[in-house]
Amino acid sequence: VPRVPVPVEAGDGAVYAPLLAQGEQVDVLERLDFVLRNISELRKEVEELRNSLQRLAVEIVSEVRSHLEETQKVTRRRRFPFPRERSDSTGSSSIYFTASSGAANTDDGESEGGYTTANAESDYDRESERESEEGEDEVSCETVRTARRDSLDLINEDETRFVLDSSLEEGLGQLLQQADRLHSGDEQEKREGFQLLLNNKLAYADQKDFLWRLARAHSDMCEITADADEKRSYASDGKEELEIALQKWDHSAECHQWYAILCGQLSEHESIQKRIQTGYVFKEHIDKAIDLKPEDPKSYYLLGRWCYQVSHLGWLEKKTASALFEAPPTATVQDALQNFLRVEELSPGFSKAGRVYIAKCYRDLGNNSAALLWMNLASELPVNTKE
């Protein structure tokens, strides 16, 4: 028979009897232990299932993208052979610039390339003529294959070098310069830069320096777009571009750097668990970027922000990390400060936000005079970002 506690009126000296006998308490504890073990095993099984689904999704995306690339390669060879005649353009030597870049050819309104330009209608007007001259097109395509290898067939940049046609090579250089300029501009210029790179993707998607800039443009669009779904879409698309790029260019510091940035942007729309998991990925790729290019101040700035955020994780985030991962992320304010000071050492005045972070680090460490000094130094710099 269960025992009941003594009533309150019995006084302070009363002895309370347990509700359950000792044997019954042991039985309850054993049952609780059994439930906890089952919960732990179930959690492991769910995690394994989630990882399997993620790997399956990556494999499916990779296969579909490979198929699309092969289809685009065939379509490009059939529909966009090199023109039989080419007149010199005084506007730009690039044959793939769009109307927004102001580099359209003015000779008889004829586009120099097979992609969308300001006066590209003549290419499509002559499409029926090209189809009727099928035999001649085959000869032209064969000439292209002989003179210029398609980089989609290359395996490793270190083993083989893709030799571009001189006009394509010069066009790529100008395109990258224009993309860098637009990236440094206002929101409208960032949008123009994104569209410019999209319009030239078929021509240069096999070029490392083009591809990471395209991913950077996705990051720009994610930053300036207000709609949450659009932000997630831009970040996801840019991340997928670099997932494929890193299979081929794992030794590119820029690819690792922008992959980390896009992962961080995408995680802003995820759960606490996903954000913590992304934190490991972010740190891994920033460390690789620093190893590959140790003099880049941007990577140290990003690592400093990561350290500062980890050092200020809330109680719920810390508990979640401890429950889900064997080794939760760890970093201190001192770690963050060292990285931000490294940025100033490499490039003084690199970032207004970086100097503000230095001031916050000194404040957290109790050095108010140094915090005030760095806030004053930060106020001397112009505001170049939303931060």
C-alpha cells in the first residue's frame, strides 16, 4: 500500500513517508532509464536518416546539373557556332557583354557572339539560314572543337590548362573587371552585375574566376533583397554553384570564402540546430581560405565575426549544441579580437564594422579606453555596407 505524507498540521518535526516503497522506486527508475535509452537511440537514427537524405539530395542535384551541362554544351555547339564574318568592335573587345554593360557592337546592328546582346536579333533572324546549311554548320562545329577544347571535359586545372581563343580571353578579363566594379557599387549596380554574369554564364561557367564572382553576385542579391523567400533562393543557388566548383577547384581561396559566406546567409533562415551545424561548415571553409591565401584580410574579418558570435552564444544555443554534437563550437572574445587586429595589420581601415567589433571586444574585456579609441577610429571611415 503506498504511503502518504504527514499533513501539514503535524508540525515541523513530522517525518514524511515516501509515496512509493523502495522496490517501487527502483522499478520506476529502471523504466525511466529504458525510456531515455530509447530516446537516445531514436535521436541517433533520425540523425543518420537526415544525413542520408542530405547525401542523396546532393547526389541527385549533382547528376541533374551534370546532365544540364552536357545538354548546354551540345546546344551551344549546334546553335551558336562562331560567326563566319566578324567586324572589329570599337565599343568593347568582349563578345559576350550585354546591353546594360554599354558594349554593344554598332556594325550593321550585328551581334558578335551567339548570346544575348543589345543587337542580337540578327543572330536569331539568321537561325533558319543556319539550319538549312546543316552540312556547313557541321564543318564549322568541327573546326571549333579542333581549335578550342571545351573545359567541361577537363578534370583538374593543375593537370591541364584551358586555352581560350584570344578574343574570348580578352573578353573574360574585361567582364571580370566590370563585375568587380559593379560589385563595389550601389544596389542598382549590384543588380546589373548579377544580370551581366548570368547573361555570360554559358560562355564562361567553366572558368574559376567567373564562377566565384557569380556566386558573389548571388550573395549580393541575397543581401539587397527584402523578401525572405528570395533571400533564401539566392543564397541556395549561389551555394549550389560553388558546391560544384569546389569539386574542381578545391584549392581556390575565393571559392571557399564565398561558400562560407553563402552558407552563413542561408542559415539565417534555418532552425537553431541548422545554424549551429552550418557554423562548423563556415569555420571549416574559412580556415581553408586562410590556409590558401593567408594575406586576405576579408577571411580574417569573417573568422573574427564567427569567433565573436560563438563567444556570445545564448544558453539555449549552447544546450542545443551540446546535445547534438560531440564537440560544440568554442571561441573566445580574445580569439575574435586577434583576428580583427590581424585585419588592421594586413589592411588598415579595411572595414568600418571591423573596427566597431574591435571596440566591442575591448569593451567586453573591460578595456574601456581602448574601446573608445577604436570607436573613434571607426567613425573616421565611410559606411560602405549595411553594417
